[in-house]
Amino acid sequence: MTKPWHGIITATATPFDKNLEVDFDKYAEHVQWLAANGTHGVVPNGSLGEYQVLSDAERAKILETAISAAPAGFHVVAGVGAYGAAESRKWAEHAAEAGAHAVMLLPPNAYRANDDEVVAHYKEVGKVGIPIVAYNNPFDTKVDLVADLVARIADEVPNVVAIKEFSGDVKRVWQIHQRAPRIEVLVGADDVLLELSTAGVVGWIAGFPNAMPAQSAELYNLVTTGRYAEAAPMYAAVHDLFNWDSRKEFIQAIKLSMDILGRYGGPTRLPRLPLPAVDDAKLRADTARAVSFFKNR
């Protein structure tokens, strides 16, 4: 992959032990396992990594652990989301100093920012100089990076190079291509991988490769090379599972799926609690269906 944000970039889960302390050794091993199983990079300290409930020391060490563990050619795109631009800039500076290849940046998420405030936010972090992948998550931030706003950011912040598109609107990719043609688009939600792949994307910042990297890589390679007839049965088998990535309980769900498949997911920190019994049963059934497809085909 020629650019650090190309290919399958796994938004990594943070492994907490039974005392809810970060297990950095497990995290390093997980990064190496992802590299060995067909993916191309990781995003530490993203939403799936529960960055909001990490201390500054933990957050810094998680990124440094990812960079140290990553083999040659395996990319680290640091999550630098924060309540304010000053804090995001601080984390972008740390990422650049630590050797990250790029950063992933949410809009302001302390309140519903207007367009001018969103652009000012990206400009401030852009002063660091490291490549920025914008992250559109209107569900968490209440700010939607619509195509016209992406075009404005592209014009005013040269080192914003790409966008993780998590709106779920499959029309959005085409609109971004038209209004901000230099901005590369990455699939941002697991359950629209096939649909967005038809529109010309360069990568996938994904959740479920934490549990099923080789299978996710096989599917990604099929859809990005236009082999949709081969991909469709596989996509159908995993789609209910991948849909959990678009729910507010996505962290608990992905970690539980990891545990089911023998890859340590572990607990979440408050305010997140384990899935309720009904959701737990549904997640287990969705995981079993996906595994059965790959086992029995």
C-alpha cells in the first residue's frame, strides 16, 4: 500500500485486564497478529479504543506500543480525537514525534460546532504538518462532514488527505468525489463495505478485523477488485455481524466477538457495561453464522 491510510486499517480495541488496567503486552501482540493476518495498519486510540476513558499516560503509551510493535510496512494512524482543538493538536504533535504515519481526526465533539468552527479545528491540528484523515461520525459528534464542508476543509487545510466516511449514506462517497476530488475516501463502517467499494475507495478503517482479520481481508480484496459475485455470499453471511459496528454498543460487541473467537477482547471501562442478555445472544448467533460460512464453504 503506497500511502499509510490505504488498505485495511483496523481501529484497534484496547485490552483491559480484570482490574481494568491496560495490558500493553496483549496490545503489542494484537498489533503483530493483525499484521500477520492480511491487514495493513492500525488506528490506536480511536473510538473503538475507548480513548475517552484513557488517561494521558495510557493514551500515549498505547500509541507508542503500536509503533514499536508494527513490523516494517505496517502503518500506524493515530487517533487524535478530543474535546478541543488544542488537545487534538497536542496528540497530533505526540503522534508525529513518536513516529506515527498519519492521524485520524474527528470534528470538535464537545458540542455541535458550525462550519467555521469545524474548519478552524482542522486548521489548528493541521499546523502540526502530519497527514490527517478526517473522521466523519455525525452520531457521536453531532457534526456531519457533508461534501460541501469536506470541500472547504480540502481547500483550507492542505494536509487533510482523506476521510473516514461513517455516515452510512452510500451517496456521500460520490458527492465527496465531485466536490472535493483530492480527498481520498475510506469506508468507515463495516456494514457498508460492499456498497461503498463500488464508488472508488482507497481503504477501510474497520472494527471486525479485530476478530476476523483474514476473513475481512479476503472480503475486502474481493470487493475492491470488483469480484462482487464471489463476494456477495460472504458479505451476506457476515453482514448482521458487521452491522454491530454501526450500533452504539459496537465496542462491547466487537470485544465479545473477539473473545468468542479466541482473540482476547476483554471488558470495557465505564460507562460501558457488558451487552444485555438479549444482545449478547444475538451477537453470539451473528458471530456463529459468520464463522459457519467460512468453515463450511
